[in-house]
Amino acid sequence: MFATLVEKELKSILLSPKFVATFAVCTVLILLSVFVGIREYKASIAEYETASQLSEQAVRSATSWWGVSPRVFRKPNPMQIFSAGVNNDIGRLSDISTWTDVKLRQSSYSDNTLFALFRFIDFAFIVQLVLSLFAILFTYDAINGERESGTLKLSFSNAVPRGTFVLSKFVGAWLGLTIPLLIPILLAVLLAMVMGVPMTGVEWSKLAMLIGVSVLYFTFFVMLGLLVSSLTKRSATSFLVLLVIWVCLVLIIPRAATMAAGQLVEVPSVAEVESQKDRFRTDRWDAFGKRRSEAWRERMAGAEGMSQDDRRDFMDNNREKWAQEDDESRQLMEQEIAENSRVVDEELRNRKAEQEQVAFRLARMSPASAYQLAATNLAGTNTSLKARYEDAMKAYRTAYAAFIADKRAEEQRKAREESSRNRSGMRITFGGGGDSPVDSSEMPRFEEPDQSFASALEPSLADLGLLGAFTVLCFAGAFIAFLRYDVR
Amino acid sequence: MELQSPSRALLEADNLTKRYEDGQLALDHVNFAVAAGEIYAMLGGNGAGKTTTINLFLNFIEPTEGEARVDGIVTHRDPLAAKKKLAYVSENVMLYPNFTALQNLDFFARLGGRTDYSKDAYRDVLLRVGLQEEAHGRRLKGFSKGMRQKCGIAIAILKDAPAILLDEPTSGLDPKAAYEFIGLLDSLRGEGKAILMSTHDIFRARDVANTIGIMNQGKLVMQRSKQDLAGEDLEKVYVEYMAGYMDRETETV
């Protein structure tokens, strides 16, 4: 009985003209989006490699560590092909300097505003918008359509348990829609393999999980269609109700939640934060300048009344000590500035995290948001991508600052030694460097932040659980509603 | 107005009453029985309660009072067991439009618990109900109402249930098809089926039924055997009963 009903459901879907149309649209959209995504990924990899090489070349050609100002680049992630997330919105590079903070800049969208306006269509987008709509198109009349056509009455003139019928409706619709959809998805995966996208084992696992979450999200909409269809008598009514629900879940709630969170938790703007940091930095530099002038006045006071030779000796004898004092004072000030920046950034980050949590909590009322969050978490293109990279870049900056301080101190020492020798008729050089380029092989290397499968899955678990719960609730609702459904 | 059936009653309405939630009394203490090898024709205007009676036998609705029984099984107590003994043809047979006639037959036969039929068996039944062979493999969406009706009758035959419920079965059939259908009913009666048929067609009811019941405003106002009606003008009887009953109702009011 169950198998007969499932088979009938499968046949009904596969033989319907709308199936051919939707299957063709889905196949074209999925394959096209992945193809374009692969090309974009490859272009960004080429750009990344060229920019990295140019930056390394600039470092290698520098003749003094004072002239070295490296840049680090965010390496494109193959998972961005399937779920771009915030990948195109955040910057691709940051200057690494002891003077300025790490800041990702030059995002794809800032370079190409046309794409920022219309965005890219990726696999997750197709699932979130197109497939969810198709699921509704196939299930809005699953129950009431049969009532309207009279086949429900004829079916129930036989000894068909209602539970079996509604379960077969779900299984049939699910199999009839999911299995054909897996074909273009698998073709897309094959396309990625053929086009040589360098996917690691972890990335394949993430992709498999992403497909699994997509199927779960699609299942929710199949269930929702079944639920509304078994709560209404007319298919026109269920279609309209489902369309309104779809618009709310997919288009309104995610955006409204973000807007509401923005109103509930205020976060200072980037300009405000930058100006706060700038003010502190300027204050400290001014104070440092004053202290230094004061110190020089005091130092010079010690040389008052001395002959020119005694004065020079006095200066030579104290130069290193004074330089050390100045250096210590400057380092102390820089530490203060860095600490202030850290505190301000941390406060900003905490506020942002708070706002983000409120937005996510509200947005998760919609399975579409839960899916989007899970998809971007799994792809590693979620909202924490920027923080993940900036943290790694800050860690690199710390290592780089320590390295460069040593190198520059060494250069200064050499320069001073040379300067002493020059006074006895030797050549004078400025800037501390020589003619030969610096040995960049000693420079610390930037380590890309790595995201394991477990760390990508962990933040997705809540969304997976929610999607599962929404789906089960819809099925339970459809089951109960159908037990009381008037089949006449 | 109880009738003695010559053999075992397969379809029984016992004080069958249905009052809807809005207070409307759709069926008022109706009693009748249809024995194996018998055709019972329910006549009556629109809203007389004919379809409500059939819906109660199919347990699409539950009775407010009394019970409908199929081979002794109370339909609202054990609907699944009762439905195993019932086949049904609706007034306007609607099947799956994207399936062929054979595919529709196969699905509903299996749903009725018959998995032992071959394609040839389906073709034979379709030919028996008068559906031409060229239409067997065609999708239902191009079928006329009469062709769909024939498929519906074929589905009922395939189920091979002891009792058959027919709700306006000749509606939409051309005169030739309706005539052939009556012949088909006769042969099903010969196979020992108990047939309950609701119809507006007085003449065909007189031709084929063993017993004729006239329903009006949820009540079974007349119930007579074919022998009792012999020599009488059924149309006149029908009009008289309907009018007389209405007069009585008016007097009561």
C-alpha cells in the first residue's frame, strides 16, 4: 500500500510538465552558478598569487628594513564557489606595519560595484531562493489538489490509513524532487573536479555537509507545502498562503532581524572608532614629542658652557644612551597606542558580536536564515571570516614587529658604527641600510587561518538542529491536520 | 417500511442520521438494506440526502445517530475493514490526468488490495466497460467525462468488492453508453454484488433496480420493490410522493 502510494506520487511528479521545466531551470542555474564560481575562484587565485609575488618582490628589492612594508593577502577559498557569503564584501589584503593597524581592504565589491548591486548567484543562493520556491510549487496542492480533483475521495474509498497516505505523500514528493535535484548538484561537483578546483579532504567533507544541509532546508519547504495543503481546502488558497509565508521567511525576516538588531544594539561606526584611535594616537605622539624636546633641553643643558670639542665628546658619549632612552620611551608610547587600539577594537568587536547574536537569534525564526548561516559557516565565508583573517594578520603583525624591530635596531647600530668611522673621513650613509637587498628569507611568513571540519560544523549545529526541528514540526502539523481532513 | 431481503444484506442503513455542525439535518433516520445480487436505486432531488448516505457508507463523514453497515461491519467503527468490501464510483470520476487509463487502473487496483492483475486483465475490463482499445494507453487529461466515467466503473469492477456504491453513475454518459452501463450493472448483479445507486434517472432506475427508494429532505419517503411498482408509472409515483411529502411537511409547519 505504502509503496503503491509512493510510486504513484513519484510518477505524478515525474510525469508533470512543471517538473520538466523546473528540473531544466535548476540544472542550468546550478551548473551555471558553479561554472561561474569556479572561474571567479580561479581568477581570484591568479590575482592572489600575482599580488603576493609582487609584494615579496618589493620586500626582496628593499635595501633597508626601514623601507620594508609587506602586505598580506587573503587566500581565496574553494568553498566560496558554493557559498560566497561575505567573501566578496570583505577586503582581500592588509598592509602590515608597526605604525598602522591591520585592516582588510579592497574587497571585490569595492572594486566592482556593479556586482555589489546585483550580487553573485551561488549554489546556496539557488537553494535558498529558487529551490525553496520550487518545493512550494510542487507541494502546495499535494492534499487539497487531490480533494479538488476528486482523486482523494476515490483513494479513500479504499482501505487506506490516513497516516500511511500523508507519509507516502511526503516520501513520494521528497524522493521525486530531491533525487532529480541531486543530479545537477553531483554534476556541479564533477565540474569542480574536472576544472581542477584544488579541494582538500576537509573541503570535500564541508561540501558534502553543505549538500546535506541544503537537502534538509529543501525538505522543510516540502513539509511546509504539505502542511498548508492539508490545512486548506482550495489549492489557490494554499498557494497564496505559501507565497506569503515564503516571502516572509526568505525575504523579510532575515533583513528585518538585522535591522531590528541594529536598532536594539548600537555599534559605533568605523569612522567613530578610527577617530577615537586617532585622537589617542595624536595625543600620545604629541606628549612623546614634548617629552623628547624636554629631554633634549635637559640633555643640552648638561653641555652648557662646554667647548665645541668637549660638547662633541659629551654628545658622542651619551648618544647611544639617549637613543636607547628615546627608543624605550617611544616603544612604551607605541605599546600604549597598541593597547588602546586593542581595547577599542575589542569593545567594537564585543558590540558587534552582541549585535550579531541578537540579529542571528531573531533571524533564526526563519529557516532561510538558519540555512544561510549554516551554509556560510560550513563554507567558511561567514561573518567571522574577517575577524578570523584579521586575528591571523594581527598575530603575524606582532611577530613581524618583533622581527623588524630587531632588524632595524641592528641596522641602526651598524649605521652608528659606520657614522663613527665616517667622522674619520669615511663615506656617510643615511637610513641605516646598505646597497645590497635585505635577506627576506628570514622574515616571518603569514600563516593562513585554517578552519577544520569540526570548527566549521560546530557553529552550524544550532542551525541544523533548528532546520530539523522546523521540518519535524511541519510534518507533525501536516500529519495531525490530515487525520482530521475532510476528503470530500 | 422495512423490506425483507431474499438473501444476506450486504449494505444496511440502520436509523442512519446526519446533522451537520451548522444544524442542518441532512439525513433523518433512514433505514434500508441491499442484499447480495440486488440493486437499490435511490431517487431524489438535489440535497435529498443521497450523496450523504453514500458518504456515510464510505465513512467520509460520521453519523450523528444510527449506523451504516457493510457486510455487518459498522463503517464508522471499523472503516478500513468496511472499505475493503466496498467499491465506489463517483458522479464525476476524476483520475490522475498525467497517467494513462491503464496506469490509473493499476494504481487504484493495487490501492484496493489487488496486486494480481496483469495488463491484459486491465484491458479486458476497460473493453468490458466500453472504452475503446486505442484509449487504454492514452493519458486521462484528454478524456471526455464519459470516458473517465468508464474508467471509474472499471476501477470498481477490478476491486471485486461484494458491495458497490454508485453516485449518479450515468451522469455524463451518452444514451448508448448509459444503456451499456445498465447492461453492465445487470451482469454485476448476476455476479452477486450488492449495488446501491443514487440517481436522478427514474427510467433507468425502473429498468435495472430491484428496489427503489425515494428520498426527500433527508428522509426516505418511499421504498418499494420492482414487483410492487409493476404496472405503475414511476414518474407519477415519484412526483406524487415528492409533492405529497412536501404537502405533509407544509401542513405540519
